Amino acid sequence: MNKKRMEYAASLLQTCPEYAITTIAKLCGISLSNFNKMFQSKYGMAPTEFGDKPKWID
């Protein structure tokens, strides 16, 4: 379940840059503190860094 949540979060970060991190965490059903930890663990970077990454880079 958390894997799907993180994948959804990553897609929101790239397709909806106007969304705040707190909004994305809520949309994924995760508290902000857990969201940041889980995202860092899965992607090796903070959600704010991921959102700045060009969309064509995998």
C-alpha cells in the first residue's frame, strides 16, 4: 500500500507543481512527518527536491 502511495505522490509532485507538500501528503493519506521519511527512503531525496527534477528524467 505504501509503495502505491509513494508512486502517486511522485506523480503528483511532477504533474502538479502548484500543490504544497502538505497537500500531497494529505492526498496520499499520510501524515507529513511520515510522508517525508517514506519519500526520502524510497527515492533518496526530499519531496521538494524531487518536484524540481525535470519530468523527462527517470
